[in-house]
Amino acid sequence: MPKYQYPGLGLDLRFHDQNEGREELYPVGIHNNCYGSESEMLLVREVAMMIVMDRLTDKPNWHIKVFNDTITEKWIEEALAIPVRPLYNEIARDGKPIQDSDDPAGSPRIASSDSFYAAVLDTILDRGCLEYCIKELCAKAEFFQKSGLIPTLDASSSVVKSDSFIDNSLHDSLRAAFVKLIEDQKDNPDWHPLTKGKVFDLVHPSLYPLVYGRTRVFEDEVVGVEDAIDKWAGKGEVIPEQEPDGLSPEEWRHWWETDRATNTGIGGSTVNNYFWSTKYQWLPSNVELREDGSVKFTSYINNLHPVKHRDVYGTVEKLIERALPAWDLCLKRYICRGLPDYEGAGRTEPRFPFPENPDDDNEDNWSPPLRDIPTPPPRSKPDEAEVEESASNPASSDESDSDDSGHYTDEEDENGKIYSGTRREIAWQRARKPAQPEAPEFKAWNYGVEPGDSLCERFNDLQIIVKMASIELTPQKPTFPTGSWHVEGQMNEHIVATALYYLDSENVTPSYLQFRMQTSTYQEGNFYVGQDNYTWMEQVYGTKLQAGGGGACLQNYGSVETKQGRLLAFPNVFHHRVSPFELKDKTKPGHRRFIALWLVDPLTRVINTGNVPPQQQSWWMESAFGNLGNENAENVPHAIAELVLDKTPSHPGLEAAAKRGEPLPAELMEMVRDNFGDPVPMSLQEAKEHRLKLMETRTAFQKVARNQWQGVGYNFCEH
């Protein structure tokens, strides 16, 4: 009996803790129905505070300067001077500047992708907000001095960063590893497909992935590191094919685009089958967590030679050791027993409470309040509606001309907006601006990990996927475009967290990683407003809320700079994308190099390199026949040489062996060939063909996922 069962090998491919009704799980933001992956709606003001705090923690020695009142006063003044519109643009959902037709100065408003024109706030931050930020930064500075880590962009979930957590020795070792791997590929660099020769893959999980119906596997995790090639390559049983979903990527795309209004999949407890691939899975490596705090690979890293580059393994192990505390600070568990709750370190709720009365009719939500608006003077000439009403009801005319106390009317402004109420109320509606909630009383958050709650204390080993890449720009290719919003992997990989280390940036402009989260479409339990009385909420939350046409249930969190030497960690509940960057000096080349570590759900073990022998044909050929030449060709039987040559590129030693010795009779050779099967591992050409198909599958999946994220909107209705 195998020690483990895996989704797709012993368990149903779509095995998932949520589908199994487990009491705890690690959330993933891949689908709206994934438990625990949602953010609360955040005030524009609170997101602005998070952005300001992130930028302040980029300042040298911020953790010392934050306790100097003279310096922090200067920081407050600098933050108060931040232009409102660019800041609002970063916070409002997919905002972009447009020309304001009723503003003679042509100043921009913000247009979201669903054509909702959100009014820009006149101000976002005030002194009270920034004094709150300084208090929070003091608490984070004390935590940073103990831990070396900075929680940032933290509300319902947290991002963690540090520019000092990776010491110079490890940094230099990682740079040396990159130099070695680049040199190893200099004659045949692996440029990632569809990147126009800009992304150089040194180690990437999409090459030689698990392929259902092709990859050989063991039910037990027998494959190690040093013995992976010599002992196990070419062995194992072919993993059976999975039943297809029944719809091609193009058919899924058509289904979504034609039926998304009724097929959002929101409101249930299951994840759509399409979020799993029936053909491919990235292969993680197994990593032992030792009592002394060190880690050790117990199975090879896919696409990193376990013998030739054994020193690189040791360097990556040290990086994982440093990533673990960062993951501890941002990785939370969703607890399903009793009332839903979270366990783990890091902030899990906004700083601002829900407004007690967010209704538009609440005078306190506006500046000035209605009570400060004088009664408009009587009109010199009544309009037609008033003439008709006064003819049928003389009392109303007297009342209208005196105090405006009971006469209701509608007025339309030059932009077609309708105002309803008494003339005094309409004057108020035209003049009022949203009064944003004041910063609450500061309450320090406990950022630390509770005893017994770290990954090292909870688990004996972990599964981690490794990627090493270099973005190379040249004078002929000087720019790198904006990335697309995504979460990592499909459901097959069960990725719950990411750690990125930005190793080297040369001659490129700054770049940022942008973050957002899903929110719930069911907000009525948090906000009680009358029918259509949510204009104030739309402005202070920066989204659209109307029934049947609300903005997408997405909450922007801001962005973090991806500077050289920075370690960045975050849970896979964050959608993220890279911002564009380019060469500083357009006459010289430049690059940005990084390592990505993806943590697999520790509660769900997936098929890994301990189950799957190396699939690289070149590794197997070198191990089996690397020393074979004319002088010792007789050591390989003629039949073996002929069978291997049928499935591999030309090899002088095998060709010499095939020419020597006595061949088997044709009938017997055909019987041997029939029983020989296909034990020869995958060629590079075949692996690249699978990579393209994997990328095609994921591109289609990500488009459906993005459409679904954008297609689920707020739907406020009357209470």
C-alpha cells in the first residue's frame, strides 16, 4: 500500500480540501467559490494609507527614522502633497484617466473597464490618516527589528517584503548559480515561448511537466536527488490518461462569453471542473524540514540537473530557509468548523470598521450637511410642472414660495444627471462632497507567529516548485510589457503561496508587482442602504454598486517595487501582475533576474519528482551511454542499440554498437520491439511541444478565470 495517495494517482483528479468538507484549508484566489479567498471592501482612504506606508518602508533606515518626530512630520507633509488623481487612479478598479467633459481645465476623471465614471474625491488623505500610519509604522518597525520582515499592503491578507533578509553571502551564491546556468545554456538558450526572445528560462516547471498518458510514475516516492538519473530514469509505469472535460478551451471560452450572465458559478461551494487540467501538472520537489531549521531536497528539482548542478541545489535550499518565515507571516488558514474564521499570522481585517449608516440620506456622510444649506430664494417664474400643480392645489404654491418644505421636483443637470427632492435638497445634492470616515483609534496588530503555528512546527516536509529566469532587454527589444492579472497555477498544482527573490537588476527602470483580491458579491449584510442610495459608498469605496450593473467584485491593494535584493512573499489569494519596465540607457542591454518559489498546499500532497523519474532524454542518454565509443561499443547488445536509436538522436557509440554483433532475426526483433514499449525518456522537442500545449491550455483557462473575476459584480438592492 503506497504511503500517500495523490490527486490523479489514487485520488480523484479534482480532490480538494473544500470539496471534501475539511475543517481547515489554505485559501486560493483562483475562483470566486474558493473559501477564505475574499477581501473585505476597502475604503479608498485605507488603500491610500497602505500605499503610503509601503512607500515609506522603502526609505533607507525607515525603521529608525520613524521614531524621529521631525522626520515623520516631513513625511506627513510629503504624503499630504501627493496628487489626488494619480493616487485615486491606482486605487480605483482598473482606473484610467479620461477627459472630463464638464471640467474646463480638462482634468481627468477615472473610467473603469465597465464604463463607470467614478467621481474623483477632492482629497483622500488627511493628517489623521497619516498620524495613524506613523503609529502603525512604529509597530512594524519594532517587529522588523526583531524579524527582519515587513508586512505591507495588509488588510484582509498580507504581502511580506524585506531588502535585508537575504545576506550578501547567499546573494552572491545565487548570482554565481545564475552565471553557471546561463553559461550552461549559452549554446542553446531556452527562450520562453511567446515572449519575443525576452524571457530566458533557466529552470521552468512548464518544461517536462507531468503529462497524463505519457509520463512514467511510481506510486511511492522512491526517486531522490543524486540517484534520480542513474537509478530511476526511464522506469515506472505510464500514468493513465484523465477523462477530458468534454469542452475544448475554445468551447469553454464560447460558453463563458455567451452564458456568463447565468453561469458565473457564484454562490456554491464547488469549483468549476475547468479549473483543473486533465492533461498537465507542474512537478514540485519534496523538501525536508530539519530540526535545526535547515531544509534539504529529498527529490530533484525538475529541469535542474541533480548531479551537475548539485551546488545550486544547496543554494536554493538556503533561499527556501529564508522564505519560510516570510510565508509564515502571510499564509493563513481558513477554519470551517463553527463560524468561519482564520488562523495564522498577519492582518486579516481592515483598519476601518463598516460605516454605521452609509445611506445617501445620512447628512453626516456629506460635506456640507443638509442642515447647512439655506433655502433657495423663490423662483421668479415657476416652471410648467409647478403651474399645473398650483392650479390643482393652490396650497402647494403658497408652500413652495415660502419655505420649500414639502414640494418635490426633479432637476436635470447639463450632464443628464437627475436630482430629486425639494429645491433645498437638490441644492444640497449638487453642492455636497463625500465626507470620508475619520481614521479610527490606532490598535496595534500582533504580526508574529503563534508558538507551534509555523510551517516548520506543523509539518515535516513541504512541496515546492522552483523557477529561475532572466528577463533580457536589448536596444532592439528595449521594453517589457504589462503582465496580465493571474494567480499561480491551476487547481492541479494546489499552490498556496509565492516567494520571489529579485536577484539582479541592471540598466532597467523600476518595476512593480500590483496586487488585488476578490470580494464578495453579497455585501448587503455589511451595508444597509435604501434603494439607489449608494452614491456616497461608490465614491468612498471607488467602485460601482448599482443592482444589475455593479463594478466587478475586485479590490485593488496597491503595488510593491521589485527592486534588486528584495524578497517578496504573498499568499495565492492575491491576483497579481507585473508593471511594464524598459531599458534606462537604450544603447545598452539590461536584465532583471529572479527566482520564484511556489509552495504547494501542505495539507494536500500532489504528484512530485519523488514519484516521477527525470524525463529529460539527454540526462538519461548521458548517464547510460555517455562513455560509449567505438572502442567499447561491443558492451551494448546490437538489439538494444538499434531500439534506442529508433527513439533518440544520433549517437556515435550506439551507431557503432548497432553495426557490430549479430542482429536478431526480423521476427524476433519485432517481438522485442513490441514488448520494449517506450522506456526512453522524453526528447527536448517533445517536451517543448507539450510546453506549448500546456501554455495554450493555461492561457485559455486564465482568460476564463479573468472573465469570471470581471463578470461578477456588486448587486445592491433595496432593503
